[in-house]
Amino acid sequence: MVTGISSDGLSTKQARQTRLEFGVGLVVAIALAALVAMALLGRHQSHDRGYMLQAAFNHIDGLSVGSDIRLAGVTVGHVVSTAIDPRHYQAQVTFSVAPDVQLPVDSGAIITSDSLLGGKYIALNPGGDTAMLHAGSMVSETQGAISLEQLLSKFIFSVTDSLQKKDQPASTSPSAGGAGDATTGAKTP
């Protein structure tokens, strides 16, 4: 069988193609690794030039470093760090707020969800005081994250409890005219 290509030419061509495929694959893998690294490192770097505030919460389920801080639905900062207060057993959250946003000292912070399955963020509710929070201040009015599991559990318990109460027969009380029969309600002589 004569093909016109020598076995040495075919193996050299295959070797070149294999090296080319390996090189392209290596470049793609390096580019993908670089993009993933930039995405992960960029999320945890604070680009905020605002001032830092602190708040203590009973529960911060789902809130993490980098989560948004929002005022009226607009992102004005990010969570910088979370820690536990060993004396009060509360989660201590440090977050940044844009320098052009001035909050009254009686402002509140609530951990809420983007959606039913979405991530958590802190919603700021400005107060009415004339004095303003400054860098390092503590937001005293807080509400922790509401756990979906706890909420569903309470709902199911209240529904089953009300159904059980509805199914129980009402006991009749003795009337002034004599003791009644509890099963028929007829008076006994």
C-alpha cells in the first residue's frame, strides 16, 4: 500500500499536532486559573473608601465577608469582617459605608435576603436623630437573619396546633338548671 507519506513524516506531523494541542490546552488552563483567582481575590478586597461601622447580631446565617450593605436598595458598602463576641455570644460584623452617606445614631441594621434562595445583605434604616454615626461607631438597633427553616417550622407547628384544637370536642359546663349529660347535653333529674 502506497500512500505517498512516509512513516517518519506522519509521526513528525502527529508530534507537531500533539505539541500544538498541548500548548493551546495549557494556555486555556492558565487563563481560566487566572480568571478564577482574580474573581476570588477581587471579591475579598475592599474597594470601599468609606468609614467603618460595627453591629452585633444574634444570627448572621448566610452573611459573609463581601456581602452588600444597602440603603434604600442601593449598595453603599460591604461587609469587611465577621467575628464572635465571646462575652455576649453575638456575631460582631464590621462593615464599610460610603463617605457621602451620613447615618443618624439611631439608625438600624437588618440582615435580609435578596430572594428566597438568594444571598444575604444588611439593609440600613436611617433614624431621625440629628447626631450622626462616625467611623468606628456601633449600630445599636439590629435584627439578625431570619432562618427559613425556623420560619417554616413555626408555620407548620401553628397550623397543626390549630387543626388539633379544632378537632377536639368542646366540653360543656354545668348549667344552673342541673348537671347536664356531657355526651347528649340533656339535663339529668
